[in-house]
Amino acid sequence: MSKREAFLEAACKENVEDFLHFIQLHKDKAHPFNMEEVVQEMPSDQREALWGRLASLLQDILQELPPERWEEDREESMEVESAEDPKHVMAVVDGVTLVALVSLKVLQDDDNYSVLLEIAHKLHVVLVSLPVSEAPLQLHIHTLCEAWWKKGLKEKEKFGRTAFLISLQKSFIMKKPGVEIQRLWSLHDVLLSLDYTSEDNKQIIDLLLQCFHRHIYIRNDDGKRFLVFLFSWNVNFIWVIHGTIKNQLEFCSKTMTTHITEIYFRAWNKASGDFLEQIESLCIQDFIRCSIFLHRSSPVHAKVRQIMRYFHGRKGCHKLDKMLYNLYKPIIWKALTAPNFEVRANATLLFGEAFPVLDPDENNENIDETIQKQLDTAMSLLEDPQPTVRSNAILGVCKILAKCWELLPPTIITDILKKLVMELVADTSSPDVRCSVFKCLTIVLDNALSHPLLEKLLPTLKYSLHDNSEKVRTAFLDMLIKVKAVRAAKFWDVCNTDHLLARLAIDSHSVSKRIVDLLFKSFFPVNESEKEWCCRCITLIQMNPMAARKFYQYTYKHAAPTQIIKLMLAIRRVLNSCIQTDCDLTEINDSNKENSTAGPVNLGKDIAVVSSLLEIVVILWRSVEKALKQNEEAQNYTFAKFGNVMSKYFQAFEDERCTVPLIQLASFLPPAAVPTFSCGVLSRLRKMEPGAVPTQYGQLLDCICSWGQAADILELITNWLTEALPKQGENATANRKVRIQEKVDAKPDLALVYLDYLFSHTSTQEKVLALCQRPLKQLQRVLGKWKSVLYTHLSSTTEDPKSPNLETALKAFMFHGRLSAHLQHKASQGRDYLLSLEHMAAWVTERVLPFLAKCATEDGQDSEKSQPLAAQITESFLILCRDVLLVGLGDETFKSQILHLCSLILLSEAGYLCVPALLPILKEVADSYAPDNEQAQENQEGATTVILGVVANIFQKIIELLARRLRKEPEEGKKLCQLAMPGLTDFLQVAQTWDRTPLSGVFSTVFAVIIVEKRHLLQKITHPDEVITPESVEDMPPLSHILLSVILKSPSVSRAFLTEVSSSLESEAISSLNELAAVLHVLAVVKHTGQSKVALKSAATSVQQQLHKYLVTSEDSRDIQGVIFESSVKTLNEILDL
């Protein structure tokens, strides 16, 4: 039996195992059996018989186990006959599919394939109901449907639609859908056979729109072709596509927007007839309208501008020019003269990019006339009253000049440039306009034809370097850098080097770095010899020493570390030469003399230049310090070179201007490299007199710390502070005196000055805190003992001349707290140092607060010294606690202790003196619990309610205290309120972030105080003429004046306050006409500031609902209450704009 007959015989249910065996042989590449050859060799009647047998086999196998049950039977693992095994059934179906697919390939034109069509229908049913898990079988049936469509056989539309739909769906779920998108593109003609209006195709339409959301489609070449094709499927589909793309534009990156624009352009380029008209009118013209009428702040505006820029960039094609002319004509000219300046500004940007907007079918004469009109329009826009329009017009005309320079008449070019560089560059009304001139001239400079004319005009702009706006100066320098880059002119002819150096010496970072960029090659020609570098350096110093220092601060951005080190060593040779030849620099770098273009330089006795050279070495060393640490060989070489000459420098350059950089230079070197100097630094610090300024000791302390000798200076400080304390007995510590060979008096003031410097500079602070715990703990203990000195000053009525002075004791007290905070921050775990701060709080409570009460001495006189001192100590400690809370070191226990201290301070008779220091504490505690969102607020509720309740209560006491002081001592109370204003401002700013208790009660307190104070004034009125509605906070009573001033500084605080006003009115807490009038007076003040209009109207409406209650009692006569009522009604109407 032949292979054909054997294969034909196997295609039935009885021989299904043989059939599957043949399928397996076909799939086995090593076996010679090829099904395609077998089927192709069959005569047509034998092929028809094969298809008939396959149809019967497929029908029988599907009747036994339909596709819907395949997944169920597999999951249940039922014991069934082999024919009903899902795997067996799927293998048979897969085999039938394979044979059908092979049959399609060898199908002849005269073959009767009706039975094959029947098989395809059955497989189509299987495909539709196939479980997702059966991907291989799905792929084979899918391939069959695709082949049926491409073969163009009967009912191809049905199979083509299915193949198209499955490819579309698979492209969305595959990780790498490139192949599937390629297949989809090969099936794109299927769409032409589908009815767009049919409900059956709604699923496909939705999936097609999703393609425009998929980046893979937009970026992929085949995907892009497919999306372009979709614009030509149905005219009505174009608007739907456009709406889908517009909705996602704001989320697209610039790259994605470029791809989308390319799709639009290609769709337009391929379209014709109604499709072309729809794309132009519905899509491109819509983008034009959006470019003009959208707010510039809209996230879509920049994207539609980018899309139009793409079209403008392809101008020059007849079809495109005609389209742009037709679309712009009804819109752009009206927009350029619109009353709204934003519309004019947007239209100006578009016009500048689209210029010239011409009809390519017009004759040359008409085209010239149109261009002239458009140029006149551009010139008129340069004189628009709005700066934004003028700025955009500058950009537009500069783009026109850069693009059309050779086409425009010279007179027009000159007129435009003169308008820019003579008028608009001096526009005093707007720095943006002046800035635009320089930014946009760089566009013109891109056209080389502009250089001769600009070379003559640009020098008139030189004084713009000194413009009072930094962004104008920056733009001017960017233009100079462009001039230098394109070699349009010599930049020093445009702006003199002296002017550039003068500005470099004093200007900001953004300006300075541009000046250095401009001048770098002039003063640091890296391709020249090192001798030349030094000569240029000295020239720069002589021209402007401060500019020279600034210049070399930015050198590291333009030169390699190797070049910078070479310059440092070259300057060293110059300085050595100064020592050897009495400052004669003619012998610098003899080895390179023949290559140098610089002449001999003689400094004479110019110490100013020498000091500047030393300063520059220090600046350069700092810039390459990290690079040197990474290259040990270079570092050691540099250390050796400078170490050899440092002692000579200290001897030769004794002037203070040289000493300062020399000490800084010594701090970079190891102490062994400068032995003479390093051995005497600690001695110099020890011998320093109290009252020394930071310039005398600061650098010495830097040296000590950089050399790793921070422990020595810490020991000196500890010794001085210990010795200055009043002695408790005669026991002196002998171990201290081993270090201090000579007898030196204790200098506690200087010790604290040193300590302040060490902890105020990051570099020294890191070195000190890196020490082991022992010296730091010892210093902390000694500082803690100074509390006894403070208490002595508090409790004694006479000063003891032997006792350390009060200022020193107070500073030591503060440093004890600061050091504890630093050590707590350094500690990885535990709260030992926080406990030390809590002990300080307890000491303040027990020893200091009693003196805040007014007490009498034995002589019967009030103590004039103790109370202010107690207030000063308390306030200093509160400031320290605020800082601890500010950096996040305080835990729950610490916050509770400090809040308890705050409460006790307010209970003291003179506690009001500490109010300005109390408010920042409340702010920091509240801020530490401020939630990021409502959910976080709910999660923290249990942990925060108690502490924040205490904060709210303390705030209420503070407000009551301020009100009491204003009543008893008005002048003193006003001063106190002024001092408390910054704290009030910060605290209310934090409180407004809470929209519920306990901190929401803060605004209730503020509102109540204001109303009570104003009601009290209204009750004292005796004459109708005294009823006056306030217009500003100055017209309010003292405390209300302060509180409203604070509230109205911030819109968010104002809204929170007005919300509280509305809430109080709705709860009927306001119960009299005077109180309602007081509320209206507050609202009137708020109205005059123009803030929170919505919240203001809401509060006024609440007042309106209650004011009618007092109408009957107020109509009887012209009494005070009647006048107050009428005034209230008038004020209310003004607020509501009735």
C-alpha cells in the first residue's frame, strides 16, 4: 500500500491512532514523510475523499467531547474512554487542522473544496469556543483562517474577520507583539469588507481605538502603517480616532507626540477626496484652533504646538502649502488682532513658525504683496501693548530672519534688527521682552548671512550685561557664547573684557559660570605652556582680583584635574621664584621658555598679587581634592612639592593677606609636611586672647581638625571650662596638667567661641563627632555643671567678681543642650542624650520658673534682675527645644515633657515674656504629626489626639494671655504681639492642614477672641456716628488687628478661618446682634483683601440667614442697636454684591 493510500485509510475514527502517527511523522523533521507532498500527489478525487473522511472524523470526535467541555473534563480528571480524553481530542483536531492547512496550499483552481469549507466551518466553531490555555491549537486554526482569506476562497470574509479579530486581541496581551502586529498589517484589507455601522463590528471598532493608546503600535513601523490605514477605513471613523488621540495627548512624551504627528501626516498625505477633506477640517484645523485658543498652561498646548511645528517643518511642498494656507486663512488673521492677549500671543507663535502663509497657486506679484503684508503684521506685533505678545513676536521675526534672510529685502532686515537691538532691548516695562531679544538673536546667528550686519549692531548691546534682571544678563551671555561659537564677531568687541570681569566678580552662579565659559580659553589656554597659564593668571589678577578668584572656582568644569594640578605646581614655581629673585618672575619655567609666547613679568613687591596667587592655589586645590584622594601617587607628589616650600612661604610672606591662604593651604597638607607650623597651631590657639575674631582662630581650628587632632582641641576646651568653674575643694586633677606644660589662665569664653565654630561648620563638626564617646561625654558633663553658675546668678542679689560671668554661663548651658542633640543624632539607638535634655527641662522647671513670679527681696524691693534673667534662660532653652524638634529628634516622651514645661511657663506670673518662644514649639510639635493625606490622618489618630489636644489648649492660653496683657499694659502688650507674629503665622499655617479636632479648635479660639474683642467695643458705643465698618486690619482692635494680619497673609489659612466662621454661625454660637455685627466687620476686612471669595460668600450667607431675627426690635427708633442693624445690612449687601 502506498503512502497516499495508507494516509487516506488512516483518516477515520477507527484508525485515528494511525492518523495521529502520520501527523507525528510529518512534524518530525528527521523523518522523510512530508504531508504536503503526499496531498499534492493525490488526484483531485482522492483529495476530496480525504477531506470527506476528515470531515467525518472531525464531526465524530467533536460530538463525543465538544470544545466547551475540554477545560471542565481536564480539571475534573474524570476516568473516561480514550476517545473522550481532552488531550486526545485536541490532538485529532490539531491534526485535521494541519491537513486542511496543507490542502489549502496545494489547492487547484478546478478543485471542488465544498467539503474542505465544511471542515473550515467546524474548525472556526472550535476556534471561537476554544479555551485560552490552548494557544498552539488556536494558532493553527488562526493560521488556517488567515490562509483562507489570503487565498480568496468562498466565505473568505467570515474567516478573514476572525483571523483579524484574533490577531488584534493577541497583539494586546503578548509581551512582544511585533510579529502579531505584522500579521495584522497583512490582514488590514479585511477591514474594507466590514460594515462600520454594524453592531456586530462594535467590538472590533473599540479594539481599533485601543491601538492608538498602545505605544508599541505607535512606535512599530507595521503598527504605524496600520494606524495610518485606519484613517482611510471610513470617513466617520476619522473624528472618533482624532478624539481618542486628543484625550491622551497630555500624557504623551515628546517622542510619542512626534510618532503620532507622523501618523497624521502620512494619513493626510495618502488621503484623497472626502477622507482628505475630513482629515484637514476635523484634525489638522482642530490642532490649529487648539494651538491658538488653549491656555498656555494647558498640558495639551505644548503637544499641539509640537504637532503643528512638524507640519511647518515640511513646508515647500505644493500640496502642504496649499493645505496650510486654506486652514490658516479663516483663523490666524482674526486671532492676531483678538482682544484677548493670550490668543494674540498664541497666534503670534504659530504665525512665526508658519511664515509665509501663501497660496502657491498665486502669481509672483500677489505673493510678494502677501509677504509684505505679513511682514507689516509681524512688525506691528512687536509694538503690542502686552509683553507676552511682544516676546512671542520677537521669536517669530527672528525665526523669519533665520529662515528667509536671503529672500527678504535688506531694508526690511535692517529695520527689524534695529527695532530689536535699539528699542525692544531697552523695553523698561518687561524684562521678559529684553530677555527674548537675546534668546532669539541666537536663532538669527544660525544663519551665516546675518553675521556681517550683526557684527555692526551687536556692540550697541554691551551695557545689557549690567541689566538689573538676572535672566536678561544670562540671556545676553548665552548670546555672546553663541557669537563666539559661530564666529560671527569677536565677543570682546561686543562686550569689553573689563565689563565681563567686573560682572564676574559680583554676580550670581548662573551668570558667573557663563562668563567663565566665555573667557576660559583666554585666561587658561590649555594648549599653551604652563608658563603661559601663569602669565594669564597674573594678568587676570592684575585686572580684577575678585574676578580671578571666581574664575578659578569654575575651572574644574572646563579643565581636567591633571591640568589643574599642573597649574598649581606652576604657580608654586612662580612663588618660589618670587622668594629667590625678590619677586622677579623672568625665570619662570625655563624649560619651556622657547615655547612660550609670554614675555617676562615682574611683580616687584606686589604682595596683593602674591596673596591672590596663594588664594588661587587654595581654590584650585579644593576643586581637585577628591581627585587627589583617588590618586595616591599624585597626592603624595603634590604634598611633597608644597611641603618643601611651606616654611619658606610663611617666612617670606608675612603679610596677613598671605597668611590666611597659607594656613588654608597648610590644612590640606599632612602635619608632617609642615612640621614647624603644625607644632605651633595648638599653642597659638591656647595663647589666643578672649575677644578674638573668627578670622584669627577659624583657619587654625580647620587645620587641627583636618590633621586628625580634633581630640586635642576638645581637651583644651574641656580643661578651660573645668578650670573656670567655681572650685568645690582643693582636689585638682593632676592628669590635666601633664598636657599643659605652661601655666595658662582658663579662658571659658574663648572655649565656647571655639566650640561654636567647631559645631557651626560641617567639615569641623564631622571631625569632632567622629571622635570616640569618651571626650565628647566628658565635655558634655562639664558643660552640664555650668547650670550651677547660672543658678548662682539667678539667686544672688550681688555679683561675685570671682564667679564666671553670666553670658558665659548661659552660652555653656545652651551648648550643653546643643551637644546633647548632636550626640543623640549620632547615637544609633537609645535615648540617653534626650534624657539629658529632659533633665535640663526639669532643672528649668525647678530652679528657673520660680523666679518668673514677681518676688520681693528681704529689703522689700522687687528683684529687677532675676525675673528678666529667668525669662532669658527659659527662652533660650525653648529655642533649643524647638531646634531639636525641627530636626526630628524628639520622641513622644520628649514632646510631652516640653509641652508640660510650656504649660508651667504660662502659669507663671511673667510667663508672657516667653510667648514668642513658645509658639514655635507648638508649631514643631503639630508639624511632626501633620498627615500627608486623610488616610494617614485616620491611622495616626490614637497616637496624636492627646498631644495635639495639649497643643490646642496651650495655644488657647497664649491667646488669653496676650489679650490680658493688652488690657493691663497696652503698649507692652502691642510689642509682645508684634514679637509673637512670626510664631503665630507658622503655627496657623500648620494648624490649617487639620480639618478636624483637636487642631481645628485653634481657629475656633482665634475667631472667639476676635468676636469678643469687637463685641466689647460695639457695646461701649454711645453715639450712632461711632458705628463705623472697618476697611482694613488697622481699623480693628489691637489683638484682632494682629490675628487678622497673620490670617490674611496666607490664602489657605484665610480659607480655614472662614470655614470656622461659617461653622460657628451654623451652630448658632453667635447669639446677639453685636456679635453678628462683629462677624460682618471681620468679613468686611477680608473682602477688602480680595481673598477666598467663595468661602467669604458662604460665611456672609450664613450671617444673612440669622440677621433677620433682629429686624423687629431694631425698627422702633434710631437707637444704637438700630444703627448697628442698618450698618450690618449695608455691609452684608456689599459683601454679597447685592
